[in-house]
Amino acid sequence: MKKILTHRLMLPIAALVALIVINTIARPSFVSVTVKGDQLYGPLIDILRNSAPLMLVSLGMMIVISTRGIDLSVGAIMAVSGAVALTIIDGSPTPNDLGTVLGAIGIAVLIGMLLGAWNGFLVAVVGVQPIIATLVLMLAGRGVALLITGGFITTINSAPYKFMAQGYVIGLPFAFFVSVAAVALVALIERRTALGVLTEAVGINPEASRLAGVRSRGIIWGAYAASGVLAGFAGILYSSNTMAADSNAAGLYIELYAILAVVLGGTSLMGGKFTVAGTVIGVFTIETLRSTILFLGVPSAVAPLFLAVAVVIVVLIQSPRLRSLVTRTAQGARPNTSEVAR
Amino acid sequence: MSTAKEARAIVEMRGITIEFPGVKALDGVDLTLRGGEVHTLMGENGAGKSTLIKALTGVYAIDGGSIIVEGTPREFRGTADAQLAGISTVYQEVNLCTNLSVGENVMLGHEVRGPLGINWAATHREAARHLENLGVRLDTRSMLSAHSIAVQQLVAISRAMVTDSRVLVLDEPTSSLDRGEVDQLFGVIRGLRDRGVAILFVTHFLDQVYEISDRLTVLRNGTLVGEYPVEDLPRGQLISKMIGRELDELDAISQSAARAIDRTSDPVIRATGVGRRGVLHPADVEVYDGEVVGLAGLLGSGRTELVRLLYGADRADAGRVEVRGRTARITNPRHAIDRRIAFSSEDRRAEGLVGDLTVAENIVLGIQAKRGALRKVRKSEQDTIVEEYIQALGVRPANPNALVRNLSGGNQQKVLLARWLATAPQLIILDEPTRGIDVGAKADIQRKVAELSEQGLAVVFISSELEEVIRIAQRIVVMRDRRKIGELTSHDIGVDDLVAFIADEQPQPDSPESAA
């Protein structure tokens, strides 16, 4: 079992390591970490900090994908949650009070959860296809966020809020600790309880799971709600980074990056088996790629193309069909393609 | 037609050897297919039947031996090569496009072309001609999905015959057909045989073997046991050759079924007038402790429908259910599970197992679902349970970490049975637990059912193999046309009596109303 596990994650890890090596050769400063005061700086530290929102969103996406679903609304939920938190703090007489900020964050995340639960309701109870169900909110969410901020980009001054994305604890960005906490929490909940394996069962074979007595409706509902919570928190990190609730830019395209990260991490879009570690590696891979693009000075208009090419290469390396093509000649009995399709 | 009986060899496979990493799947196997003959390939699961078929149809490359088709040695590099050589296959799960029309499916890749691309009218005419050659009349423009599996199978055969195949391989085509449909299929097969086509047939139903075959080839553990004309190999001998030992264990099972059942206390389950509009006419069923109640009837007679209502897989809209004398509302599977009722579906792949999970995960899934997500079955506990059931039921390979998807049908069924037994049920409903599995595994499962009922478990047992139902059950509920038509006690009746009862109270030859 250990062998299979390491084998499954070997390629994503290899891809990430290769990226880091290429970066280091191109600019040795990539791996350098400098100490200013009691804070660490450097490209790797930036990756740790900047990846936090994507990490949160990808964890949620992973759980949803495992149930055979997909959540396109995560970016919109980020926008709503940022708008809610900033509007509350903006309207409060004590924006620098920790209590105010925590309250605002709590309400914003709760609303993220409600939006996720709405998705879950559409999918699990009404039976709408996940892509359509979450598309609704993806389109409507940003409108809701604009409604909350009254059509403006709300900006605030609040030290505790600013700390979320820009603060440091024992030399490392606070946002990094948030992502570590999220990873640990998700791994703990999914793997220390049976939630993970039941989620996988529902994703692989919903009818068999139902007949085996699994509460599949609740599990699917919960997956979308969890995705909503995580996206809500990602919205806090994002808006804390800019200290503005920009409903149009917050979490734009993040659903696509999150799906990429999950797939890079070895979870199939057909649902079923997922690995938290794989998703973490997927997120770091994407974030490293983005940092590479920035460093290479690729014009921002062409950057997505560059990213796309890099992703295609990584996915090709991971493709089982390509791998079997390579190993086919070595083996005597070869399953041919129609057999695989059956 | 009589010239076809000349038995000219169309395909000769000699000394076929196929190795998978670490395993010799086939070791020097011969197979000769003659024109105008139905040749049945027999063997337990894992004997190498599928591998041999895949060698013949070009799915696997052979590591040793030769394949000679009509006198020419051939080397198949893929299924296309085999098809060019005139070898076509119809698989157990029909692989056609259900979202295309019948005609499109028959002619796919061979559409009639005119100056403006495909001439659909001519294509459909051609399709209809091919279907009629098999004696099938269908609207070729109707969607394939609108037809039963049986009809889809016939469409698959016509599709194979479009390419003028000399050899037709039928891999368990009858496993999901009812009696009438099997007759229709056999009619088509006989027609093709009389036209000189060589037919290779694989099935698990012994009756069908004797009904249709001219010749048998028996495999065991990847080696050839022998080739026999069907009349030289009676049933008992065939089974012994397949499993390599004598079979008198079945007698022990009938002994067990002859036990007297105590029906004085409340039954485990008593259903009164349970039905659902358009699905099942209201029916009564009772099952007592330690009793095996068989459900007999044709496919689609309401057997599966009845047990699905009892289990809450579908919702009943009429009737009352009592569990041990107390009224029980069972409208979803969890209600049934809470009352210690278990249900193993007839479609183990779609509705039973979770293919990409391991044997161990599948076995504890039932317990885990019952406990809820938060109370995880601990690793040590899981290991104990899994080990116990792998041993008790003889699951092979005995590896808890194997993916269930990779197990043979019989072993998958055992895993499913293990999942339910691990939840300690008081009533277990087994819908076709022995369908499509080999003789050895069949005997294992029957023996286990007999043993469990002796220990007090109540069992509802559905099977299309009436012999099996008679052997294992104390009482048989007979279904026809989605209603219960009666109940029989199983001693003193034979398969013929039961068939007559299923067909009609007044005996009628060849039940004509079997089509849906």
C-alpha cells in the first residue's frame, strides 16, 4: 500500500521538483531566503504566502470533485465573502478592533458556507448537474458582491484585517499558517473519520453507496458547504492582501486554477479517490509556475498561454495512456485501446 | 445446409501461450472452430476463457503458439486485424452506442455513401436487410436505448454480420436475458450456424450449453483439459472436468433445505399487500427465522421489484410491512438497514460494489455506513473483520488491498456477501447472487447460504436457475407479470413442475407472453 501511495504521488512531486530546479538554474536567487528584521523574504516564501487562497479553494474543490461534482462558484464566493467582511468593517466605528474583525470574518465565512450549501442543495436534493448548479452562482455571485458594496470598491484601514494576508508569525507569513491549518484540518476530518472513504464511495458509485446505506445526499451537501467555507476564507485572504473588496477581480479564474491543481495532484475528474498531499503539491506546482512566469517577464497578456503549455506538459507526463504507450513495447501482453475503454 | 456439417476447420489455435507479469494465463492451449458448429468454451472463472477469447479477437498478443485462419497463419496486432480476418465478437455488456439509432449502430463504419456523403435512406434499408437475415424486424430509426438488452444483443450480432464474419464469438451473451429472449437468440445462432458460420460461445448456464452446443472445449487453470463432442460429456463429468474434483457437496445443501422451519413465532418480516403502481401488484411475503424463501419467475416478472420495495430501494405506495410483529416504515435503504435487513443487488457492479475501492474498504462499507462517518471503523477492527470474511467465504485473491474491480465475478459476489454479513443482519435478500459466476464459487455461495440459514438467518433468494432455487429454499414464491401467483414448498417438486407453474397453471407450450 505504501508503495502504491508513493507511486501515485511520484509524478506530481517530480514535476514540482523539476520546476524548482529549472527556476534555480535560471536564477540562483530563487532559493535564497533573506532575513530582514525577524521576517523571512524570498521567492519561495512568496510562493508560500501567495498560494494560500488557492490552497483553500483547491482543498474544497478536491472534496467536491471526489463526489463526482465540480464547483465553479468558488471565485464568486470569494468575492461575496470579501465584500461582506469589508462592508462590515467599513461600517463599524472600530475597524481596528480585533473583535470587529473576527466578527466580520465569521459572518463572511458563514455566508460562504450558506452559498456552498445552496450549491449542495441544488446538486444533492434537486438533482441539478453540478456544473450547471454552480454556474448559476458563478454568474450571480459577483453581482451579489457588487450589490453588497453598492457598486464601489470598498477600501478599509484595519490593522488586524491586514494581518491576515500580510502579517508575519515567527518569521513566516501568517497566510501560510492559515493554509497549513486548512490542510491539516481537511486531512484530519477526511482521514481520521470515515468521511473521506464514504465520499470516495459516493463519487465512485453513488447507487451502490446508497444501497449500502451511505447517506450520500448528506455527504454531497456537506462537500459543497465545505467548499463554500474554504472559498469564503480564501476571499478574506484575498481582500486582506489588497485591503479592498474588488468584486470583479477577487478570485477571478481561481476555479480553473483550483481544478488544475486538484487534477495535477492525481484526483480524477470522474470522482473517487483523492489525496490531500497530491492537491497540496498541485497547488505549489501552479503557484511556482506563476512565479516563474512573473520572473521571466512574460507579458501579462501572454502569461495564460505560457501557463497552459506548462500544464499540458505536466498532464501529458502523468497521462496513463501515454505511459502505457511508452511501456507497451517492453511488455508481452498489451491491452489495446478498446479494452481500456470498456 | 448439410455440407456445413462437414466440419471444416476455420480457425485453428495451436499451443497458445500468454504470459502476464508473473502468471502464465494460458499454457499451450488448442482450440479448433469449425464452420457450421457451435463450440462452447467451458471453465471456471480464471481458467483462461476470457484470455483465450482475447487472443482470438486480437485484444492480447500471444507469446507462443499460432493462430491459423482458413489455412493462413495470422498474427493479430489489434482487434481490427482479427475483424479483417473475419472474426467478430459480441460481448456480455453490449458495446454499442445506445444514443444512436438501431440502423446507425448496425451500419456504423459501413454506411452506404452517395455523392452527397452518407445516404441515410439506403443505410437504413441495408441495416433492415441485415436484421431481417437474422429474422429480426425492427424500426431501424428507433433509438437503440429504447430496446431491451436482448434486442441490443441481436443488433450487435447483425453488426458483426455486416462484415461477413466467418467466426462469431459470443462472450456470455445470455447472462441478462430471460427465457424467451434466450430462445430468440438461440434461433438466430442456429440460423447462422446453418449458414456455415463458426460460433464460439461462452456461458455459465449449463442448460444452455447442452441446448445449443455441438462441441465443448474445457479449460482449467490456463491449460486445456480437452475437446469433446457434446453428447460424449454428460453434465456431471463436465463439472468434474471444470473444477477438477467431484461434486457431491450440492447434496448436502438440499439436505439442509429439508429442515423443518418453526413458524409459530412472529416472522422476521411480514409484508402484506406491498406494491407500487406500474411496478408490482400488491403481494404478500413472510420469511421466518432460519428460513430460505426462494423467488422464482422470469426476468421482469417482479422478483427484483418486490425485494427492492421490501428493502426500500424503491418506495412502495401500497401495503404494510411488519418486522418481528412490529409495523415498520421502510422507505429508504437506511430504514431497512436499521432493522438489520440486508440486500445484495442483482447488478453487483452497478449497484453493489464500489469498484475503485479495495476489498477491505468494500467489506467494511456496510458497517461504516451504519455507524455514520464520524465513528470510523478502526484499522485493527477492520483487519479482523476483513480477515475473518476473506477466510470464511474463500475470497481470492485473499488480499484485502486488491481493488474490487479487478476480482472475478464470483469473488466480487463474495465480497458483497461479506459486506452484508459483517453488519450482522437478521434477514438477507440475495438477488441473483450466483449469476455469471463459476461453478466452484456458486457452490461456495450456496453452501454459505445454507449454513447461515441453519444458524437462524432468514434469507430471500432469487435466482434464474430454478434448480438452485429448489435446492436451497424451503418455500418458493412464484412471480409472473409483476404479480405473485403462488407459493410452493420445495420438497417433492422438480424443475419441470416449477416451470409449468411459472408458465401457467394450465400448462401451455412455450410461454408466448414472455416479451415485455
